[in-house]
Amino acid sequence: MKTRIGIYGYGNLGRGIESALRQNPDMELAAVFTRRDPASLKINTPDVPVLRAEDAPSCADKIDVMILCGGSATDLPRQTPELARWFHVVDSFDTHAKIPEHFDRVDEAARAAGKVAMISVGWDPGMFSLNRLYAGAILPEGKDYTFWGKGVSQGHSDAIRRIEGVLDAKQYTIPVESALEAARSGENPQLTVRQKHTRECFVVAEPSADLARIEQEIKQMPNYFADYDTTVHFISAEELKRDHSGIPHGGFVIRTGKTGLEKEHNHVIEYRLKLDSNPEFTASVIVAYARAVARMGREGQTGCKTVFDIPPAYLSPKSAQELRAELL
């Protein structure tokens, strides 16, 4: 029996989920839920209903896992605990500093409803988080370095678009090359957040908007821009479409460490992602974890989970026997 997936929100990530489901024959799209007029939304999967977001609870018996595709700034803190009352859910909440409090709210709602809820699924948090855990466990005497980009951050771009007077925006996270090379050197440099990355924003503002106010709101935004050297460019909608229509991203997780009785041997673990499409890759990660959530739900597990809580075998459609024979 196929796992029935609901998509809650049909932006870049929602379309990526729909595409990823086509590559996973053990899963199928059951419904799309939108805050827009459903009649105005054209999806790419025939014969799948598009429904109003507020109608989601009435479909609880038709969906095995609901994937939430809203933004971390204002959508997911409200939507995930609310929908965990009705569904097993997966979200991509990516405000690192607020993950513990988001976890607690979602865990309380999911346990009360007897549901499984996974938060912060993607590549960071997500795949990068796992690599930091593995590398730190293997090289306990060492130091972690995470670099993002150059690429478009969906969460940061969404946070800019929520500012009054902003019509559209793209934000690029850019590693500082000298910091990246210092991390790879094995010398364990002490690097501040500001030394590791810069942020560059391209913003389309309303004609009458106060550009100075928008720029200050961006640069002073906690958890997003306040700790970084940030450059803001105001451009036209035509320029944004012409020059910044893609959504590439990627990055590096580096762990340097020492082994030996005298700590005389240096080691470097490096994990890299280079992504043509940030939302499509994120969606592919989420779909794999939705499979795991469905399995845990069938086992009777409840509560909030993160990628740290999921056995790797739960992500694969292959049996344990196949995994041992083919991959081990």
C-alpha cells in the first residue's frame, strides 16, 4: 500500500515535494492544501484535489503524512503544532536558534494527539546536522565548521519578503573563502559567524516604500542578518526575474580532529553539497523522512522527532535484507 502524502502550501518547496513524489513509487500525492483560492491553483499531478488550507482537518483519514511547506519565520511555528493534532507531519523549520522551543511545542501537540511529528528536515538543519553528529562522535578531539553557499536561502528570502514594503526578494549566503581554507587546514581556527559568511540581498520594494527603513530592518533582523555583514541592493522586479530566478545552494560541513597518544595525527572530514535547486533537494530529503514518519506511525510511536532520532534504514524503500546485500 502506498503512503498517502498531503502538501500544505504550494510554493517552491511544495512544487518540489510534488516532483519528488514521482521518483518514489511507494508514495503518492493525495491532496494539496492552499491559502489561495483553490480554483486558481494548477498543480502538475492529474486528478489530485486542491483544497482550502482550513479544510485540512476534514481529510485526516485520507492522508498518512502531511508535509508542511510554509516559512519558518511565521508559518511553521503556528502550523506545525496545529496540524500535528490531526496528522503525522513533517516540516522544514530552519531557524536554528529556535529549534528547541519549536520542538517542545510540537512534541506536546503530537503526543496529545498520538501522532508522529518531524521538524527541521532538509539539508541544514537535516543532512548537515547528521554529518556534524557523526563526525563529532568519530573525532571527539576536534572542531566543527559549517559553511553555506554560495546560494539562495529560502528561509532568509522569505523573512525579507515579510517586511512591510517589500514585494519580492532573494538572499544569497556567501562563504568567506579565506575562512573556508583556514577550516580545511586542520589548525582549528576560531572563526566568528561574521568571519565565516556574508549575506547579499536583492530586494524589490513598493514604489513608495522607505528604503532606508527596509534596509535597517533587514540588517538588524535577529537570527537572520544581525550577526553578519549584510549588503542590500534595491532592484526592479524585471532585474530580479532576469538575474536571480534560480535557486541554487550548497555548502560544506568540515570536522578537523586529532588522534594518537600524543594527538600527533590530524584528520579532516568534509561533506559537501552542490545543489542546482535548493527547494527540490530539500523536498527530496523531506520525502525520504516522510517515509520514516509513516513507518513510525504504523509502529505506534508518538511525539516530535528530529533527524537524530531516525534509523537510516527507515529512510529507504528497500528492505533490511536488500540494504545489507547492496549497500553494507
